[in-house]
Amino acid sequence: PGIITIPTPTATPTITPVVTSTPKTTPTPKAKEQKIIETDNFKFQLQNCERIRTKVVCSMLITNLTDNVRDIYLYMYSDDRATDSSGNIYNFSRLQIGNRNRTSSGSLNTKLSPGLPIKANFYLEIPEDIKKLAGLEFSCRSGNKKTLAMRNISIVSN
């Protein structure tokens, strides 16, 4: 029988990290920030707030996320409003869902089919120097009434 020689291990190889400089990249512009609230199986998606002089219209799509036709109520009371960064309050002057309108306190409702968005518009009078809303607060109901709020909304001039 022959003798088998097992070589003794040599020193562990040293791994030297290679550092390379990171190439500079130009930051890409942020995608338009989506303002979306999902609650009670409804999706409220703010489209924009557009201005013509002091008249501002904030438009959103409301989608029923269930498989059944459902009623949705939107409200126009003193707590349904927009605020600016200085704390000034702007109440809705008009509320519109589809082709239905309300110009005084109360509610406006419509039926929503599953998955088909319907447009709602909130009309406000806001001074021309206000370019951003701190918040848009609105009440809705399909079951229990609740107040929803979207924040940091830019007003675009038309």
C-alpha cells in the first residue's frame, strides 16, 4: 500500500475589496403624487385642484370596490372644507357628483356600480395667492358617516 500525502493548507487568501466611485446620476423628477384614500370598500382618488382666478375645483374619482351596486353620500356642511397653510378655512360653494349638484348645506348621493369610477367635484372660492392647500376635508357615508382628509394639495392654474 502506498502512502497518501495530504498537502497542508497554505495561508488563507486575503480578499481586498475594490472600491470604485459611484457614477453621478441626475435625479429623475418625482412622479405626480397620488392622493388616494380607500375606506369602506370605496376608493377616493384626487385628480387635481384647478384654478380660474379665485374659483378652484378639486376633482376626484370615487370607485366602488365591491361586487354590488352601492349608494354613496357626500356632504356639504361647515366641516367639509379646505384649509391653507395659514389655517384659513374655505367652505365648499358647490358639490357635484356626476350630473347632480348641491349649492346649499346637505348631502348628495348616487349609486355606484362595481369598479366604475364616478367623478365628484368640490367647488371653492380661494384667493389667487394661495397655491397649495394644507388639507381638503370631506364627509361621506355608505353605512357610517366619516370625514376623510387629503393633505398637501397643489392648486394648478388653468
